[in-house]
Amino acid sequence: MPDYYRTLYRLTRPLLFRLDPERAHDRALGGLQRFRHLVPRQVVSAPVEVMGLTFTNPVGLAAGMDKNGDYLDGLGRLGFGFIELGTVTPRPQPGNPKPRLFRLPEAQALINRMGFNNRGMAYLLAQVARRRYAGIVGINIGKQATTPLDHAVDDYLSGLEQAYPLADYVTINISSPNTQGLRELQQQHALAGLLRPLKEAQTRLSDQYGRYVPLVVKVAPDLDAAAIDGIAGVLLAENMDGLIATNTTASRVGVTRLPHATQTGGLSGAPLTEQATAVVARFRQRLDGQLPIIASGGVMSAADAVAKYQAGAQLVQLYTGLVYHGPALVREVAMALQTTPAASIPTAST
Ligand SMILES: Cc1cc2nc3c(=O)[nH]c(=O)nc-3n(C[C@H](O)[C@H](O)[C@H](O)COP(=O)(O)O)c2cc1C
């Protein structure tokens, strides 16, 4: 079975890499969705329980690959234990002008400035409602580009209220570098002001629907130790259910001389691996095992995923690794994590 996906990837990659990256994305995922009944299902059963949810395995698809839920069943064939849809905003929006996605193959990296292009919450929910995929579905919510930062909470509240009945968990994305000012919401005071009303809404919705949907916060990798400590304190104080570390980086370390390195946007893939793992490790110390961590950022191999586990993650997510290594990576990572013991909680240091 992994051979099937290795061969499929080896045959299709040269064709896809000849296309503009965004077109290649649409073709590959469109094909997968359309022909999903013809491709074998990759299965790795390695159940884990996190945030009160049972994941068939700890390997997820990171947000941004399926922003609208268009490819959910096709992606489900690849064996993910969970799939995070979005980022979705309350209303549809076009995102930034194209081109807005760039490959840096020499570094196994991407730069994107998509800007939350999506078809809006109502469309996404219709896709989720008719899915066959039986795994965990997260819905990642953001704010409209036109909403001023001091009204951001209105968009997140609207997103949470609408997504609640159909989501297994909801991610609050405050770390995209491509929506002006968004990352400022990570500052301690702003973060508490955003998360408190969301937590209140979650409590109310949980009573209303008789079901508790965990709230997860997704952060950037470009945080110093003091910023991480501040965020960790707010997450604990506001009783969040989980953390995703990390989104793409504003840094260009390791790619400076490569074509496209000067493009505006977030960098993902291999150059991000160590930086994102270090952020996981610091959060692990500060959260003291009280909040689960979902690791995202440069998981390009089974060894990278094992390193995230050892740094303190309970689940991992893939995006750029799929572009450079294909769907066989899902199974390889899930198999490797099956035999990796979770990290012990390190004692806090400064
Ligand atoms: C083209 C592209 C679009 C993305 N869109 C989103 C998004 O809408 N919301 C989000 O939270 N993260 C988004 N991400 C970030 C990924 O979810 C992931 O956190 C990041 O790329 C690091 O993981 P990776 O190195 O495995 O790609 C996007 C990444 C890429 C490459």
C-alpha cells in the first residue's frame, strides 16, 4: 500500500512541479477527490486520546491545504487521524492577488501569502455535513481581512458559533503572517481579551448542543522565550483545550540565496523544522503537561515527527512534507510514532 502511494507520487510529481504551485495544488487535490474510490485507503490504526477525542492515529493534515472542505473525503483516503479545514472566515473572501504561493525545492520549502482565500463558513459547513470521512475534523477560524483588529473578536465569535455543531475541535488562528496585524493578537493582553469571550461562548454552546468542542490556539514560531511564557500563562488562565505550534515563519534563515526567498509571506517546510520544535519544547515546559500540544512545522520525515513527540507534542500535522514527499509520509510518520514513547514533562528552567 505505501508502495502504491510512493509510485503515484513519483509518477505525478514531475508533472505537478512543472505547473504553477497553486494550480498544481488544485489539480492534485481535485484529482484525489474525484478518483477517491479508485485509490486504496491507507490505514494506520494507532489510537490516541487527546482533548477528550479519540484519534485513529496522531497524524493530521495542517490547516490551509483544504480551506473549504472540498477535498475532505479524498484526503481521508490518505490515512490521516485528523484533518483541519480552513482557515475559514465568516464570509467568502478572495485572498491576495496571484501569484501567492512559491516553491523553494532546493530547501524543501514553500513561501505563501494566500491571505485566507476561502468561500466562507456556510460553504465549508455544507461540505462537512455531507462528508464520508469518519476521522476527526477540526475547523480553523480567522478574521475577515476587512475587519479592524479591535473588532476581530466578532469574527471569531461568529466563526465559533457557526462551526460548533459540526466541528470536533475549533482552532483560533492568530498566527498567519498574511492578514495585517493578526499576529498582534498573540500579545498577552490582546490574547486574554480575545480568548475570554470565546471561552464563554464555548461554555454556552456546550450547554446548548450538549457536546463539548475543544478550543485550540495556533501560534507563530517567531516568538521569543518571554512571549512564549506570556502566551502559555494566558492559555492556562483562560482554560484553553490545546495549542498548535506552529504556523509558518517570517524568517528566511536557511533560504536567503534561493529563488523566491525574497517573496513576502510565511515560510514552511524543512527550514522551519528546528525552530518549530524548539517552540514546542518551550511551551511544553511552561504548560507543564496541562495542555496538549499539536506540533506543526517542517515535519518532512518520520524522524522529524519523532523529534516533535520527544519535545512534548501529542499530535503532529503535515503540510509542506506532503508536497515534497507525497502521501506515503502519512503512514511512515504514523508508524514511527506508534513506537515512540511520549516525552516526560521536563522541569521548568529559564
Ligand atoms: C499554502 C499554505 C497555506 C496555508 N494556510 C493556512 C491557513 O489558512 N491557516 C493556518 O492556520 N495555517 C495555514 N498554513 C500553515 C500550515 O498549516 C502549517 O502550520 C505550516 O505550513 C507549517 O507546517 P509545514 O512546515 O508542515 O508546512 C498554510 C501553509 C501553506 C504552505
